[in-house]
Amino acid sequence: MLPPDTYRHRGQRRALVELLRRERGIQDERVLAALGAVPRHWFFEPAFDAHAYQDKAFPIGEGQTISQPSTVARQTELLELQPGHRVLEIGTGSGYQFAVLCQLAGGVQSIEFNPALYERGRARLAALGLPTAGLHLGDGSLGLPTLAPFDAILVTAGAPALPPALLRQLRVGGRLVVPVGGHDPGRQQLLRITREGPTAFVREELGDCRFVPLRGAAGWR
Ligand code: SAM
């Protein structure tokens, strides 16, 4: 059974969306509507429900966090998603970002490295009626070659350098949004890479950010 989405929750969610619009610079109304449509408290244990509509990251177990709403909104906005886009997320975590992406694009895939988080996220998303066929357990630093290419790839953990497999799996015209650099639990630069041709990539540096480390073959050891 779905947890209730009460009048209070809906009011808090509206206030959060207003904060993202007025104070965090999120301009894409489709992205704001997507965050307004997904009850973030569904991705929290009921005891921590009161934290769900604050603009902050929050522990989800296994030393990981659900990203703060302004980060989810910013990274999603940078992908410039269209309904038919094929999207790959690296780092399913709680499943919240996956649920937001599903509001904006059709074929969303997401990979989680940690088996306990994968199982928990899968069970939660199934209970919410979201398409769990797109969830995968594995090393997302290697992407998902069998389902490539993607119009958009979003990495929700900080990589030591641009993961080469993710660049290869980007469609021409596609965008990769990824935090790069820094040490555990360091600071990174948020990058957007746009593939303009088979060997042509445009790199934009979009400011400092702070993410948990990306693990795996192209992550931190
Ligand atoms: N997107 C998540 C959400 O909405 O809750 C938040 C993600 S959390 C900031 C980063 C996640 O990346 C963690 O769940 C972590 O286990 C996962 N992760 C780290 N390295 C990974 C890898 N190589 N492949 C897949 N997932 C990875």
C-alpha cells in the first residue's frame, strides 16, 4: 500500500518547488513539475518524514545519501530531457532521482552498485508502481553497453575522472552530467559533456559540488 500523500505533504512539496524556482535558480518548468509530482517522503523511512521537503541530502543507509532536491533539479535540468529520450542514471540509491527522470522521459535505466540499496530501491519503486525493469545491479562506471547509446547520462556520485565508457555510450547530441574530481568525501566540479560528433565532445564546467564517491572500475578504489 502506498504511504499517504497528505495535504501537509503536498503543501510542503509546493513550498519546496517555490524555493527551487525563486532561490535555487531552477527555470525549467517541466523539471519543477516533475519534482512537484513525486512525493519525496515516499523515499524516506516514516520516522524521518519531516526531513523530506527540506533542501538537503539525507542518509539512506550503507553510507549513502538521497541527493538534495536542488541538486536533483539542477542535474535533471542540465540533461534537457525530451519525452522520447533514452536516459541512464548511475547510482539508483533511494530511487527518488529515477522517479523524477521517469516523469520526463520514457526509457529510463538506472544502475546501483550496492546490493542492499539495489534491493531496497527496487522494492520501493515496485510498490510505487514505477517501471523496475529499468533497474540494474552492477558497476555503473562502465555504463550499460547492451542498451547504449543514450540521449542523457546522469552520474549521481563523484568520479575521479570522466568515465570513458560513459562517453562512448552517449548518442551524438546527447549529454552527460557528472561530478568529477576531489577525494573521498571530497568536492567535485559539476561537468556537462555534450557529444557533438563521433569524436567531438564539448565540456562545460558548472561549479563546485559535493557527492559521495563513485565506486567501480572507473571510480574510486
Ligand atoms: N540518485 C540517488 C537517489 O535519488 O537517492 C542518490 C544517489 S547517492 C548520492 C549515490 C549512489 O551511487 C549510491 O547509492 C551509491 O551506492 C551509488 N554508486 C556509487 N558507485 C556506483 C557505481 N560504480 N555504479 C552504480 N552506482 C554507484
